[in-house]
Amino acid sequence: MILHTQSFLKVRLFASEKGIAVVVFAACIALRIVPELIAYPHPIGYDVVNYYIPTVAHFNENWNTVVNQFPLYVILLYLVGVISGLPTQSVVVGVAVLMAGIFGMSLFFVARHLLKLGVTQSAFLAIFAIFQVAILRTMWDLHKDIFSLTTMLFALSLLARKETTWKTFAGTIALATLTVAADRMIGILFCVTVAANAIMTRRKQVILTAIVSIGIFSALITGGYDFSNSSTMSAQNSSNVYENKTPEFYTETNLLTLFAVVNGLIIVPAAIGLFIMKNRLLIKIPLILSLVGSFSWLAFPENSSLVADRWIVLTGIFLSIFAAYGILNLVKNLKPNLSALVAGSVLASFAFIGLAYSVMAHDSPFILYGAVRANIEKFGPVTMQFNSLDIDDNNNLLLAIEWLNKNTEHDAIVVGEKHWRGFMDMNLEDERTYISSDDARVLAHNLGAQGKPAYLISAVGSLQTNFTIEHKAKR
């Protein structure tokens, strides 16, 4: 009878945990799909329109470039497209939305198995974190990062288990392989994390995982991956990978402002969570490494290739975990009703801010981001309602491309800003080509002087809501 009761309780506990995990999954998907629905039929995300969609749509033609850019995620998108037969945009957006749900479950898994929190507390941590601007910004267009972070968090959770079966170890190795193969930046972070933990703990499972991870990562680098890439795309395709000279906006003031905006609201509870949390090196090490990267500009102020802005966002992701942990520990000693009220109020406040970041128009973002717009918008969007230009301007650009398709030579050369290359690649027809340039007017004039069918496309208006097309061919 006692055995039967114990079994019944175990089943009930499992069912409860499984049910709440599904709720977390659904909540994360719902949050991620909201900005997509508001922007529909246009996609959100700079890399989405300038890298993922055109690269997957023309996969074979772009393979020589893709192979040098950690191609695992793009290959996955391509295979999903081939199997499903869906349009490329639907595949890219659909997989991104699905990954948001799985990422939320990885946070829940970390809370349960690495931080040893209860089911309800784990759900709070996952949902709290998913509303943070650092995670929403990463979901906006750094899809590789979300994929690699998801597998990394699952792998770290499995490594935290003291007792390991061969199935668990095999799963850890598989997740570690996906992590290091999907993204260079997260791959480096994972390799250093497990290597440092292996030195500190000397656990056999961690040591073997470190050896395998570092070995695979090194093999992929030497086998042809482009080590100079910042992890999401090649320099010519990335909004955050810089040229040899430091951009004017890469300044101490702007980076500090970005850090304050992304992490300022959670830094205090995160510090409390870090102080209270005992051991848990597997989650503390990546936070410390990300913080070092975030302030790399202190030692190398003119080396923008260290992409401190990307590390700042990554720091925010890990700080979100510690902040939720700190909040849970602050409210646990309150009376049950009051504890639930305080935790719910905190969650509701951050949900409001996260939703505002997700849905507000680009020309009137939430005050927290709009007030420092000039300092941070070169590092990422002040709202998710943006791709390579304001969502509201997408139709005007598409109308301009439609005009080019109907009224220019079949081999016309169109010259314009680099930010529009994705739209051009997806929508220009026949043999028309698009060339981007920082000085598009001069380039178009030179091509026209050579007798080539050149057209200059440029934006007009303070909000760049209209586009003008000039024929530059020599008459």
C-alpha cells in the first residue's frame, strides 16, 4: 500500500512538472510570435532579411560562403524547407518561433536540475527571463545564438547531475557537439566553461565533455570555418561585425549606456542571486566570462572586433537567470499570499516592458529605449518592429523594387545602401543585380559613365518612408 502511494505521488509529480514545462513552452512561443504577427507579412530581424532568408532561398549558390560561417543552423533551415515545402520566410520564422519555446524549456531545465528549484519557481525563472530585453534582442535576429544557447543550457544541466548513466553522457556529448558546431561565440563560451569546470571539479564526465567539445570545435575551425567571423554571419552580412577601423559609435559612453539599458533593471537582484547561490560553477563561469567580454573595451578601447556589445547582450541573458534566482530568494520568507503577490507583480512589470519592446513602433519606442536611442540603436533595435528598416517602410521599398522589375533592363544594375541587399536579393527579377556601397551615388554615377544600365535607389524623407530611383546610364 505504501509502495503504491509512493508510486502514485511520483506519477503526480511528474505529470505536474511535465504540464508546467508545456505551459512554459507555450508561453515562450506566444511571446515570440506576437511581434511577428504585428509585423506580418514582413519578417523582423536584420539578419533575417539580409542573411537567413536569402541564404536559405539560394542555398546551393551560397554554399561556398555558408560553409565558412558555422553552417549547422542554416543547413537545418534548408532541410526543414526541403522536407516541408514551405516558403523560405515561413521556415525561417517558424523555426525561430519554435526555438523560442525550446529555449524557454532549457531555462526551466536549468532551474530544475542545475539550480535545484521547485517546479513553480522554475517556471517563474523561465518566464521572467524570456521577457528580458537581452533575450528578446537575441531572438530578434541572432537565431544561431538562441539555438546554440539552448543546447548549451541543456548540456550544462545534464553535466550538473552527480550520477550519470551512459545515456545521459551520450546526450551531453550530443548537445555539446551541437553547441560548438552551431555558433562560434557560444561555442567558445561553452568550451571555456566546461574546461574551467573540469579543472575545478576534476569530474570524469566534465573532463571528457571538455575534451570532446574542444576537439570538435578545433577541428571545425581548422577544417574551414571562418575564425574571423563574429559568430552569426560573415562581416559583409552582419550588422554587428565591424571593419578594421573602429566605428564612430563604438565608444565608451555608448557601450556603458547599452549595458545600463540591457542590464540595469536586473543588476541588483542578479547580484543578490549570485551572492546567495552556492557553488553552481557551471552557470557562474559563463556569466563571469560574458562580463569580461562586456568590458573588454576597458583594456582594448579601439578593438571593436571583440564585439563588446554582443557580450553585453549575452551577459544580460545569464544575469536574467541570476536575477530570477535572487527575486525568488527575496520573497521566499514572506507569507505565501504576499510572496505570490510580490513575485507576480515583479513578473508583470517586466512582462510589460518586454511586450513594449516587442510591439511598439520603431519611430516611437518604449521610453526606456527611446531616451537613449542615439547611443544604442547602432548596436541593436530599440524595438523588435524593425528589420533592415522600419517595418512600416517595407511596403514602400517593395513597391520600388516592383517598379525596377517592370521598368528597367533585364540586366540592370541597382546601387543603394547595404541594409537593403536582402530585400533586393529576394525580390529583384531576371538578371538584375544589386550592389551596395557606402557611397552609392558615386558608384552609380561611375557605372553609368561606363555605359552600364545603372540605377540609384535612395531613401527620402526624415523617416525614410519613400524611395527615389535615378537612371544613371550615360545617354
